Amino acid sequence: MISGPIGIFDSGYGGLTVFKEIQKQLPQYDYIYLGDNARVPYGTRSFEAVYEFTKECVFKLFDLGCNLVILACNTASAKALRTIQQHDLPPGKKVLGVIRPTTEVVDQYTKTNKVGILATQGTVLSESYKIEIHKFHPEIEVFQHACPFWVPLVENNEIYSEGADYFVQKDIDTILSLSKGIDTLVLACTHYPLLLPIIEKYIPKGITVLSQGELVAKSLADYLVRHPEVEQSCSKGSQLTFYTTDSAQDFEQKATIFFGQEIQADHIKV
Ligand code: DGL
């Protein structure tokens, strides 16, 4: 098999927060990031739409030479990953998501066995976090809350506005009111780590807030050690390539906020 870059897919910019950590922990590989900005958000769309859009983007990454694709998007991981893995994968191609790496280790953070999940409406309704956490840790109680305003706040660079404070405080209060004992909150959406400075203002002491980037990167590093045949199918040249289904210029500007460094992007049709 010809080796190729690792593909990183998200509905838009949010996956860059995960990609940043992956690239930090595994800088030796080539990567192609694909953001489906023309069709973002996925969080409010139907199962069928998220599945179709995700499949198109994953196959575009396969066409570009990727053998391994990471769905760095919670909504796509919740609604499309399982079906793609079971029905659509050509021989030698692999797709992984961001939910499992988080749910596997969440027991290491909670002492009360009460965990809150903050996510898009699509991820909450899919119940994927509840199902996956219960698979690994049946003793953990899971409380979920959708935060529909958080993605637009980040997308529109309104992180430090009064609106951000209002919605973040309201949503944190709501999830914490679901159970007194919640001691761990998972930011189960790729955009939410960008709101961390605001989130931390409204979190009472003693509550751990989990961002996924580092967990996903560590899990990928472990996966590549455990699957040498996949590791060998990943090319090593430290090249980063960025594609967006919308305007490349807009992507370059906003990507800096999410990725933490300037990047060059190209438009692509899927
Ligand atoms: N990337 C999505 C997620 O992690 C958030 C943005 C969207 O709704 O498409 O759920």
C-alpha cells in the first residue's frame, strides 16, 4: 500500500482545536485537514444529512491519498462514524472518531461518578456519549445539555462579548442544576475549548472541565503503536495541507484562532 497523509475532517473550523493537539503530539506525519465550512453547522442537521456529508468528505480525503481519517467532529462521530465503519470502508482504509477516546478515560476524572456532557443538539440527541460511557463505565451517571449558541459565538468571533458570558453562564448553570454531584464536565464539541476562559469563570471550584484535543491525540498515538500496519500506511514528512469547501481566504483568517498559527488553505469541491 502507498503511504499517505492522515486526514482530519470537521464540519468547519472546530476540528482545528483537535488537529492542533494531534500535530503537537505526532509532528512526524503528513496531514490533510478538510473543513466542510460551506455546510456547517452539522449540529442541528438530521442523521441522514450528517451521514451523507461526512461520507462525501471522508471519501474526498481517501481520494487525496489518506488511508486513515480522523473525524475531528463530535456530531459526525456521533451520527456517521459507526455506519461508515460498518458499511462504506474500502479495503485498507480506516476512520476513527473523537467520542471513544474521551469516554474511555472519563472515569479517571470523576470521583462522584456523575459526568456532564456539553455538546450540540445532534450529539446530545444521538445519546452517543451516554451509550459509550455506559459501555466502559456502567457505574457513571451521565447528564447532557445542548448549547446551541456556543458554536455560532465562536464561529463569529464573539468569544469575548457580553453575549458569550450570558449564554455560557446560563448553560453551565443548567447542566449543573441537573445533579448536585456532577464533578466533571466534558466539552463534547470541537468549538467549545475556545470558550474555556469564559467557561472557567462560571465553573464552581472542584469541577474538572475536559477538552478533547489532548485525549484524542494521545489515543491516536496509542492506536498507531497498537496497529503497526496502519502506522506504516501514514506518510512521514511533517507536511500540513488545509482544504475548505467554502472560501479559502475566510478559512485562512479564522483558522488562526483555532489552530494557533497562520496557515495556507485551498478551496476544494467534495
Ligand atoms: N464540529 C461540531 C462538533 O464537534 C460543531 C460544529 C457543527 O455543529 O458543525 O459537534
